[in-house]
Amino acid sequence: MEELFRTIFEAFPGTSTITFKGKCCDCEVVVTIEIIPTSEGFGLLGGAFLECSTDQYAAKCPDCFKANPKMIELYNAKPNILPLFDKKDLLSSILSAHKWVSV
């Protein structure tokens, strides 16, 4: 995921923040996560991303992440209901949240 963030920031060099909008995998509230480059990688504001399998991720709101910073076990979840996304979904959400202007 860090590589994807790096690629997006490199593609849009004037961008200081990128935004993801999705649902929390625990409570299903809409979560908006701002991704900000830092000297050590990337910082997240408004939630967290969890890797739950190869190339699949879930978002958590701050309250759910504080209560349980781990991913729920997929075999306990209903896979068709759990709001999982892959890199393509993540990129699509990030790009749709921004008004990109080419110069």
C-alpha cells in the first residue's frame, strides 16, 4: 500500500494530501482517511488501513481501530458484506475524491 501512495504522490507532485472514502469494516460508518507524506513514510488521519489478505484491504474508523487494531478473522465475517477493497478500489476512491487538473 505504501508503494501505491508513493506512486500517487509522484504522479501529482503538488499534492500534499490524498483522501480515501469508504466504510469501516467493523461498524460500517463512512470513513474519510487523509494520507499525508511524512519523513518516515505516510501518516493517516481519520482512520486506518488493514491488510487482510494478499492485495485486499479494509478501512477502520478511529473508534473501531482504537477498540481493536487488528483485522477481524475473515472466516468469522460474511465475505459479501465485509467492506473489503483492493488496490484498484483504493486508487479509484482516492482519485474520485480529488479534482485533478493536468498542466
